[in-house]
Amino acid sequence: MQQLEEEVKQVIIDVLQLEDMTPADIVSDAPLFVDGLGLDSIDALELGVAIQKRYGISLSADSAETRNHFASVQTLAAMIASNRKK
């Protein structure tokens, strides 16, 4: 799971063009939105599209469950691990 979390951190950095950050700068259980990384809804959309493409996962933007998965790197990695196509 740790490797997947590191991968997710790198996806966040690449997709959102956070050139001044490294995966080590992102705390796995810190919030992605508001506090923590301070991402916004546009960032969520871009990140969601990238995760769908990279991992072959279908996400519903209007789903409260999907919003919960985007709470932190840990929750995102757990959702990817349980849903990704082998």
C-alpha cells in the first residue's frame, strides 16, 4: 500500500503541476482539500480524470462516496487498490 501511496502522490504532483513539491512533502493522511494541500474543485476534477485514465477506475463526480475517497492520499490509494482493474 505504501508504494501505491507514493505513486498517488506523484500523480498529484504531475497532474496539478506542483513542481516545487516531492512525494515526501505530502503527508499520506493529511487532507487534500482546504487544509493540507489546499486543493480545490478544479484540482479534484483534473485528479479524478487522471486517476480514471491511469488505473482504469470509474468515478462518479456527484457521489458522496467518491468525495470521501478524495479525503487524503491514504483514502485515495485504498480506493484505487480495491477498484483497479488487474
